[in-house]
Amino acid sequence: MEFNNILISEGLSKLGQGDYNNPHGLLGMYLVDEDGKSALTVRIFCPAACDVTLVHIDDSSKKYVLNPSKVHGIFETVIKNRKKKFLYKLVCRDQEGNEWSYIDPYQFDSTLSEEELLLFKAGTDYQVYNRMGANFKEVMGVQGVSFAVWAPHAKRVSVIGTFNNWDGRRHPMRLIEDYGVWELFIPGLQEMEVYKYEIKTEDDVLLYKADPYAKYSQIRPDNASVIYNLNKYKWKDKRWMEKREHKAYHKEPVSIYEVHIGSWKKHPNGAFYTYREAADNLAQYIKEMGYTHIELMGIIEHPFDGSWGYQVTGYFAPTSRYGTPDDFRYFIDTMHKHQIGVILDWVPAHFPKDAFALEKFDGKALYEHVDEKQAHHPHWGTLIFDYGKPQVDMFLIASAVSWLDNYHIDGLRVDAVASMLYLDYGREGDYVPNKYGSRENLEAIEFFKKLNQTAYREFKGILMIAEESTAWPKVSHPVDQGGLGFGFKWNMGWMNDFLTYMKVDPYFRKYNHEKITFSLMYAFSENFIQVLSHDEVVHGKSSMIYKMPGNEWQQFANLRAAYGYMYMHPGKKMLFMGNEFAQTTEWSEERELDWGLIANKSHAAIQKYVKDLNAIYKNHKCLWELGNGYENFEWIDCDNRNQSIISFVRKGLQPKDKFIVVINFTPVTYEAYRIGVPDYAVYTEVLNSDDMCYDGTGVVNQEVSSEESPWHGRPYSIEIKIPPLGICVFKIDSFLKKLKDKKKVKKI
């Protein structure tokens, strides 16, 4: 007994000094043997109090005064002749006579089960966000919040917040040693309480960290976490979610509008639209323009507006810039109501060095690599996740799952995949090779496989999209076929060649002809999305309209031809906001788009053109029905470099489902240009970018019939007008019957 008292005394001393990792071993209520009879010992820590009374929760007449001990802030008592523990609250009074009461957190057992802890240690609990962080729970009939955080190198961790005056002595957490997890259930906490973790490192340095699993955060520049209840929102998108389960996007139209909510539109005073304000405005606009999906930049919590959301500090929290998590759910609900899918940009490649976030979270490298050479990202001044740690992999995959689960997100666009796949990315040869001596990041490869298998298994009908800019093989192939398991990949090769070509003066395009045709050499090696993203209209790269050469009319004509080629090219489509009406300035997150430009005839015309492109794309199966193979594409003529004219066929399942596409990348008009065609048929022009309704010159075609005149290696051909810097697209209206000589033979 004397030895135990010594241990208790030492523990209480450490507790008072903020050095103890097992407060539940000293505080709370315990059954003891008092002179051969059962008794209860109660010990609490309340440094602000001078008097403390314990009150039975179910019988307020039963009260027990606690006596102060030798250690400041510690009060204790023995309740004799009691064989069972009971729930109690504490009524405290300070020297000024202020009184308050609370239910003692240290009378509760851990809210984490052994099974949950084992899954955490193995790194396989992909719904760990329901256990880690701050979660509302009912324990023994008491409502409260369960806190759990991974900090294996810490000497002590406390929950601090507005509810305890940010005093790290008030709510120290219990370390579950074998797992490196700290845990505490605090009764009575309410939604919107602000909190952090106070972490004492092995070097006795105090760190003040936001919760890695926080569901909501303060708005920048403040950075504390906010307790939020995700269980109260009532979704209204059941029909959408049920329908989504049967989606097969490889054989369906996908046209994506990439949006940065904070700069799509702003209020006259410069304030952001909230999620709710943006929802109704954006949904109506996207529906009117004919897009199938919206892709959101900068939604996951981040401290710096200028990072556009690509330096994340809150992997489970929608940014508070535009409202609450439930406001964001309303946004998604609204999109689903209008049959618009929502894709979210998600960033597992790196994280910023902000002191309040993940960097050296418990005083040592935890989420990042221990090896300094591997920990730092040379391009972005950020830190790289250590994908070799099971808990880090789980953290990231659980983040992805949480967006698909809690927010009904329809897909994730995974940022900077190439930077994760290559150990030498951005390091100019100075890198740490893998165990085989090569540059592939073996841990990141396995991470992607687990990520995609988990996402597609748990959430039917979603899209997992890779932003991957190299020739890494089978990015969008299933894992069991040797791939990384993504559903789609951004076609960065096409984008770079395409824009390089379009910037060239039309006179010199014949010397760059392969830039516009080479993409068809690999167009079906992956499930591609043709993208013109935000990255192409920032940092001195110029707006899309000003990438185009020539005078103003030629710039718009070039842009119409460019967009037409993008929509007729194999692959899904994505266009960044503002590109649809030819925004003239480069994009900046600090200002809204130049919507006033639509008052100009040319800008309004190209907006109508993009709207019509979306309608044509969605309504004609030949552009997407046959999925991803050369059965849906066939060159007519890809070698006419001197005139810079290309022509090809897009094909659907039915013989009639065909487009004949002809694009002229020079400002020369052709009044009678012959094109070989696959069928003896009447062809109708369904798109001409030179139509006067698009502010063109009006070089258009009416109905044309093919002739039995071989051309381009085909038995039939049509003669058409080709507009300057234009695209014209024809579909089969009806098949023609071949005429045969029928000679009557007279009988003699």
C-alpha cells in the first residue's frame, strides 16, 4: 500500500506538471478495499477550484465533499460502504465565489474498442474518421464528444479550447500505448466549440495543433478546429444516388465544368458567395450550359487563398470560407437535384509546413518522411507524406472515403499523381532510390492501388481521376490488370501539344502538323479526359483567347476551331470556368470572372458555341458510346499538312451513328473540298463554327449527298465548303440506294 501511495504521489505530481500520459489511472472513481469493506475512491483535478462537491447524477440528494490534496488542483475523497460505481457530476467554486458544474470525464472508459485499435494499427480502418478526431457520442447515457488523436512520440496530449480556457492541465488525454493513440471522452460539449490539441513533446516543447481529423475549422487566419455534428443533415438526393450506382461512365458522356467557388462570382463588396448562394446560381448556369459534372477547386480546408486549395491542412473538412459542412452538403444536394455530378480536387501528394497542422505533429516526423531528403517537396516548399506508414496511408484513404461517404461526392480528381510516382520528381537526379535502386515510389504505387480499389468497391458509380503528366503505363487500368486502378486520367500530353499547335501562326502550322495528330497514336492507351484546366490560364500563360494568333476575329475563330476539335476528339471533356465565354484576363482567385464580357457579341457567341458543343456531345452516341478503342475513331485524312486540314470519323454502335469531322486550321476558305466518306448517304451538317450565330462569316453547308467517287482511299466522297479557321461536322441523315442498270431481255 505504501508503494502504491508513492506511485500515486509521483503520478499526481507529474499530472500537476503536465507530464502524465495516463490521467485515467489516477483520476475518476475506483473501487477499493477499505478495512475489509468495499469503498469508492474519487480523485479529480480542477486547478481553478477551491471547493469541490461530488453529486450523484441519478440522486442529487447524495453529495460528497472532496478534500484538497497536497498537489495543487487535486481533490479527493473516500465514499465508504459502496460496492458499485455510479455516475456523478462535480460542482466547483473558485475563490471569487463563481460556481460551475460538469460531468467528470475521467469516470468513463475508453470509447475505442480493441478491434478498432487493431485496425488502426494495421492501417485498414478506412472509416476511421468516425473514431478519430472529435465525434459526438453517448456513453453510459451521457452525451458528449469523444476525442482521439495519433501522437506516438508525445509525452502528454490535452484537449484545449474555449470550454476550458485553453488550459492544457484541465483535459489531459489517456495514452493507449501499443497504438500511439490518445483518447478522452468529454461530456456536455456542444457543437461549434473551438478546440486544439496541446502536445508536450519528448523535448518538453509545447505544440498547439489543429485536429488532423477535424470535420470543420475556423476561417483563416484563425486555424483551430471546430466540433461539428455531421449526423443532423437530411439528404434529398436518394434518387440520384440510386441512379448513380448503375453509371458506366466509360460509355456515357462526361463534360466537366471546373470551378473555383471563391472567384466564379463575388458579391459587389468582394465577399465570397456562400455554398448555399453559389449552389443555386451555379446549378442553373451549369444546367443551362449543358455540362454533366462540376469539378471543385479549393474546397478541402487550407490556410492560404493563393494556394487555391492545393496546400491542405484539413483533410476531412470543407473550407469554412463559404460556410459550414452542412452548407456544403446543401450545395451538393442542389447539384444532384439538377442532375449534375460533383467532382472534388483531392491532394494526397504533399502538405504545407504550417506549424498548427501536420508538420512534426507530435514533435517528430509523423505524417512526413523521417528522412529529411525524402520529406521535402522541391517544387512547392511542402512536405511529402510517408506512404510506407500504415497509419498515414489509412489517414489519406479515409479522407478520400469521407468525402464520398459524408458528402456524397461523385468523384475525386487526384492532384499531382506524377510527383508521387517518381522518387526523383523535381530532384534533378539527387534522390533516394527504392530498394531495387530505381526511381519508382513503390509505397505510393501500392497506396494508389488500395485507394482506388477501396473507393470503387465501396461507392458504385463514382469517378477516380488521375492528374498524371507522364507516360506511366496503365494509370487508368484495373489493379488486377497491372494498373493503378484509376477510372480516368487527364490527357496532359494532348493538352500540351494542342496548345503549342494553336499558338502557332496558321502559316507555320504545316511545320507543326504532328502536334495536332500525334495524340491519336495513344488516345486509347488510357481512359482519357481532354482538359483545359485552370493551370493553362495562370502565371503568365495567358487566357485561352489570347493564346490564339491573329486579329480579333481570327482569335475567336481559332478558339472555336480549338474547342470543336476538343469535343470531337476521343475522350471525356473538361473546361475551366471563364473559358466558355473567352475570358480575356488570366484567372486570379482574388477577383470574379469578367461576366461583363458577355455583353460583347463575340464573347456571347462563343458562350453559345460551347453550350451547343455540350448539347451535340451529349446527344450523339458516336462521341462516347463505344467507350475507349479505335472502333470509335477512324482517320479520313491526317496527312494534309500543307493545307493544315484534318478529317476523321467518329462511330457509334449503329451504322447510322457516325460523325464526319473536318477542321481547317488556316484562314483560307474552300468552296469545293472533297472528303472521302465511309457510306453512300445523305449527310447533314450538325455543327459549323463559322455559322453567323457564332459570329462567323457564314461559310456553311446544307444537305450534301455522297457520290460514288473514290477519295481518301474510300469508295464514296462528298464535296463541301470548308470555312476559314473552322470546324464542320456532318452526320448521316439517310442512306442512299445504289442504282443498278435493269435491262429487259426480249424473248425472240
